[in-house]
Amino acid sequence: MPETPKPGSPGLLQPIVAGLLAAVVGFSSTFALVLHGYAVVGATPAQAAGGLLMLCLAQGLLAAVLSLRWRMPITLAWSTPGSALLAATGALDGGFATATGAFVIAAALILVAGLWKPFGRAVAAIPTPLASAMLAGILFEICLAPVRASAAMPWLALPVVGAWALAWRFARLYAVPVAVLAAAVVLFLAVPMPGGLSAPAMAWPEFVMPRFSIGATVGLAMPLFLVTMASQNVPGLAVMHAHGYRPEPGAIFTATGVTSLLIAPFGAHPINLAAITAALCAGKDAHPDPARRWVASVASGGAYVVLGLGAGLAAAFIAAAPPLLIQTVAGLALLGTLGGAITSAAASERDRLAAMATFVATASGVTVLGIGAAFWGLLAGGALMLLDRLRR
């Protein structure tokens, strides 16, 4: 049960402020990565902005509905590791339509995990070292961007890295938003902005007819489903449990799966439980009374809807920036996630070699038979782990 509330609990202002903070931090920390991932797999700026808009609307509205329904702080987010996977996958045969087909399949797998418990248990049984190593391999390339940008364009990258480091030292929660702000200032001062302030701030959903292929299914859809479950939904549930809440996982996976299926044809990859921002809404800072913290998630959901209306402006900002600078901001945002994934992958001495095989194969970025590196990494590590078990 959630902890007992203290007498004299404050009103609703505290959870509303906490929810607004969670939305601003979550959006500003990774929207650049989302748009960059879409661009890499072939989305036009308008399609990328529409995809970001649909993500914000879907996760904001669904979080508010679930929180109101269950009176729990159910906080949702887009899959940050999933966006990193898109950036690492590269261009696909068939362009963004093929990526959209992969989004549909990944959403369907999440729905099946919610409706069919044996399948959900099978996904949960994937060895943690291998899942963590695959995530680390996906993140590794983009986390190199701050170093590469500092060498290639120090006058642009170093102010962003320096601002991030100072904020990390004194206010870690705001480190990535400060880096985004620093990047905006650098761009304004040093880079010509095509179109200036005339760029449309409003994005519109753009339907993309999904195109399905075996290569995209195995190389993108399945890894996207796995990293979403292992790196977002499972930690999100752990955060909820740590604060005394026990939502039904199957119902959450079903709701997010159905919603993700609805938004996938508009270029949006799946949504899932939040982890880091969930702690802002589920913890004591949101409200001393656990029974009132659901207000924070409702406020966060409403804020995401408002932020989504500015997706066009965000896309214009990304389009005007040098790609390596955007990758720098994304790499800084993912350094902590990379560190946690590597630590988890190497924690078991017995499985360490198999995990490292998964890591290096995934980080290589190779594509074989039209199938991306994440699948081959998981296959390589799984084969080594199986050989070790058979030998023993």
C-alpha cells in the first residue's frame, strides 16, 4: 500500500506543478532524439513533426484517462530507446512507410503481451544481461556524438557540452533541458535560420500507408518491441511499485498497445510507461498524500498535449541545426541510460561474455539480409549463452 499521508496535506497546486515539471523535462530532454530518429529512417520534416504531435497527444490523453480511472499516477512517455534504435537503424528500403509498418507490428506485439499472459511472461524471461547489452549497443553510437562534435565543430558543440556539465553538477534534473536551451542560443547566434520566424509552429498529422517487410519486422519491429518492454515498461512498473502503487500490467500494456496501433499509421512509434518522469509524479515531491498524486499525472498529460501543438516549431528547430549538434544533445541525454545498461549487462560474471557479444554486434550497426544489427546482437549473445548452458 502507498505510504500513509501526513496530516495537513497541501492542495492541488503541488501535484499540478510536479506534473508540469515532469512534462517539460520529459519533452525537452528527448524531443530532438525523436525527430532525429524519424529523419534517419526517411521521414520528411512534416511527417516527423506529425509523428511527434501524435506521440504527445496519445501519451498525454491516455495518461490522463488511466490516472483518472485508477486514481494512480500513471505517467506515459514515448520510447526513448526506441528513438535511439531508429537513429541507429538508418535508412530502410521503402523509406518511412516501411518504418511505419514496423511501428504497427511493434504496437501489435505490445497489445499481445497485454492480452496473452504467456507471451508477456516469455518476453520478461529474456535474460537481463542480453537485453541491457542490446540497449547499450543501440545507444553507443549516438553517445559518441558529443565527442565527435566537440572535435569537428568546437565553437558550436563545446558551449552545449559545457552548459550540460554545469547544470549536471548543480541541478541534474535540468541538465538536458539546459543543453537544449544552450543549443538554441548557439544556433540563433551562429547558424543562418532558413525561413526565420515564418516557420509554422503548428504540426498536423500526416497519414503514412504502412509497408511491411521481413527485414524491417525482424530488424526494427522486434527490437523496438523488446527495448520498449525491457527499458521502459519494466522500469516504469518498478518505479510504481517502489512508491506503493500496484497497477495491473496487462491492462496498461493493452491500453498502450491499442493506442500505439491507432497512431502508428501517422508515423508515431509506440508509447509506454515512463520511468524517470514517473518518479516525479509518483514520489513525495508530487504530494504528501499518495491518494492525490494522480493529479500530477493528469497535469503532465495535459501539458504534453499543449507541448505537442508546438511540434512544428520543434521540427523547424531540428531542420535548421547541423545534424551532429542535434546528435550531441541526444547523446548527452542518453549517457546515464548507457551507463546503466552497461552496468546491468556486465553485472553477471557468468553471462558477461555473451552480453559483450550482444553489445559489440549491436554497436557495429551492420545489416545482413536486410536485418538490422540489434537482432544479430541478440542472436549472437543468445547463442553464446546457450552454448555455455549446454557445456555446464
